[in-house]
Amino acid sequence: MTTVDGSESGSGAPEASALPDLLVAAIALVRDRRVLMVTAREREVHYMPGGKIDPGETAAEAAAREAREEVSLELDPVELDELFEVVTQAHGEPDGRMVRMRVFLTRTDASPRASAEVGALHWVTTAELDRCPPAGAEVLRRLAASGLID
């Protein structure tokens, strides 16, 4: 059967729109007009410290948990300030699979350290846009537009 947009339905293959969005939360730790990003072991792509929101967890709780797991920061979810949500194509996922990343500003003075999950820490500006997946690049653009980073 052909749908209104001309595509075939009932082919057995999942439609792109049927893929659930990936719900993630991340922290933005800004210092000296740069934001903290990480690379996974053996990879070159820069990511925001963060990850998937677990069932029963708020986005702020997920951001704090992921900060602890990835960059060894103990953050209170109540003290995180939500900046914005980025919705874009999910990196490494089929076309049409979207990521919804809620980004929280943290004001901690603690020093981040790479955990076993993380290969390296990077303090970046918009000069590193080409090293980021779509969601990370959009976060950099928005942080720069708000005057937080260069």
C-alpha cells in the first residue's frame, strides 16, 4: 500500500518515523570561555559528558549521574541549571533516529577527571565544531550564541 507521502507501507521494514527518540542529558561545564567535552576510548569524536536518561530518572539526575560516571564530578541535580534542549539526527544511528539532548549548566569548581569510560577530556570552543557529532556541534553553537564560549 502507498501512503500519502508516496512511500510503501507494510514492507516489514521499520519506518524512520517509527524509531523512538534517544532521550539524553548532558552537562555543560564552562571555564575560560571553553566547554568540557570528552572522547571515548579509541575514538576521535568529541561528546558532551552525558548519556541516556534511565527509566524513573529525571534529566537532571541523569546529567549528574553521567557526570560522575564519565568525568568524576559529584553534582547535585537540584543545582544544575537547564540551558536548552537540542533535537537532531542521532550520531551513528539510522536516518530519522533523533536524539533529544537536555543540556544543564554546572558551576562546580571541582576538577574533572577522565573515568574508565572516557579516553580524554578536552576544553573546546566553536573552533572544534568539525570534531563533534550533530548534537555536540549544536550545543557549541548555542553556547557561543549565548556568550558562554568562543
